[in-house]
Amino acid sequence: MRLSVAPDVADALASGRPVVALESTIISHGLPRPDNLAAAHLFEQLLVDAGVVPATIAVLDGELKAGLTPDELDRIANEDVPKLSVRDLPVALARGGSGATTVAATSFIADRAGIRVFATGGLGGVHRGAAETFDESADLTVLSEVPITVVSAGVKSILDIGATLERLETLSVTVLGYGTEEFPSFWLRSSGHPLDWSVPDAAAVAAVMASRDELGQSSAIVVANPLPVDEQLDPATHDRALEEALRRAEEKHVTGKEVTPFLLETIVEITGGESLAVNLKIAENNIRVAAEIATAWARR
Ligand code: PSU
Ligand code: MN
């Protein structure tokens, strides 16, 4: 397989030291330039500071990458690379192309590299109106097939959160509230959707990972990690921005894989960057928890 694992990542995996995978679509499509490159460096540094080796995942020049050099990180942040999900990977490899990986493609590549824990901001999910459009992220179906533990702040309220949770159930993806009994809605701590299972700490997540392996299951564990309430987006600002972004997407007939980036950019614009600041906090918060989980896992 054309998979290049960075030397520090390969060393850590070989000696059982903690590694956390990071996705690259959040860098290329989820955050605006030039903040995106600074954020990408910060995300890696948070892991390094926690004694964990970061492995940012992407596709470059026809090769799957687990762990990027600073130059490679710069390319993802500053070149107009496409967003690649799992179905796009064979085409990118065949053409010698490059791209940023979604949660689905990152999970797939991280698993092939032998990485067990992955931190992102929010997962893709079932879009509003999916009953007519069938727009559901491949993140969900891929997570039913890849035994990775992914830390996220739930899914954004731009999606249909209830339908997303139903699909995760159907797909046998284990969902754990991290210090919460409720599924978070990314910018907000609450979504109104209760969860079946809550865990208090990283060691409890590692114990569930071990049980999953013991059962020989192939599906992912989603760790739903909400922001502290004093760090969340103001709920009134949130509701106003969401409504307006959904209206504009409909008016402009935005469809397919453009929907997520369009809504996110529009919400950043409407909130005057406030949603972006919260977005960064969410990613940082998830990375810290992922570092603790990877460390607890490495100790077992
Ligand atoms: N949610 C976010 N920010 C993002 C994404 C999702 O809050 O940048 C990205 C992730 O990479 C996710 C992808 O895997 O969008 C899902 O896109 P789609 O719905 O087209 O599958
Ligand atoms: Mn879609």
C-alpha cells in the first residue's frame, strides 16, 4: 500500500507509545486562511506537550500520509486541495493527486497505519432534509467498519442530530458521553439528545476499547466531548446564525459535498468570527482528551 508513516509516528507505534491521528479537512476546508496553518501547528503542539506523537493524515502526490512534515502541513493549509472521503482515495492515488482527508478517510488511513485514537472537531452526519436528498456523510458508514476511537464534540447543529444518532445506532457505532449524559451539538454543550452511556475519564474509554477488541468488533467508538458551558457559543447567536446559513444554502441551491463547507463559512461570516474562536477551542479540547485516551491506552 502506498502509505507513508512518518518516522516518529512509526517509532512510537512500534514501541507502544501514544499516537493521536488528526484530520486535514478541518485545516483545508474547515478553517479560513491564514488561521488554518497556525491552528494545524497548535493542534500538533498540544499533543507534543502531552507527550503524544501527532499524526496528521492527508494524501500527498499519490501517497497516503500518516504524519506530515511542516512543509506538507503548509501545503494542506495553503494549496487548493480537494476534500477526500474514502471513495475518493483510489482516484487520488491513481492520479498521483493530493487532498485533505475527512473523518471517514482519516479514520481509514489511521487504522491502516495502526493508530487507535483520532481527534477531530465535529463528525459528519445526516443532513437536514436527508429524507429527500439522501445526504448523509460517509463518516457514519465508515465508522461502522473501522475500529478507531474518535473524539469529537458531537455533530454540528447544521445537521439533523437526532437522525445522526439513530444512524450511529443502526451502524453499531458505540457512542460514549465524556463527562456528559447528553450528545453535544458542537458549538453548544447541549443538543437535547440523551446518550445511553457516559464515561468519567480516559481510563474508562480505554477499558471500552479493550472490550471492543476482545469482542472482535470492527466498528468505531465515538467519544462525545462537550465544551465547558462557559466556553460555548452564545445560544441566541448560534440559533440566529444557523437559521440564516440554512436559508442561504437553500437559496443558492448548494448541494453535495459543498454543503458542509458552505454552511460553516457562512456561520463564521454571520457570527463575525465568534463561531470560529469556539471552533478552535473545541478542536483543542478534543485533542487534549484524545491525548489522555491514547496515553491510557498505551499504559494498558
Ligand atoms: N464538521 C465540522 N468541520 C469540518 C467537517 C465536519 O465541523 O471540517 C468536515 C470533516 O472532515 C468531516 C466532513 O469528515 O466535513 C464531512 O463532510 P461530508 O458531510 O461531505 O461527508
Ligand atoms: Mn454529503
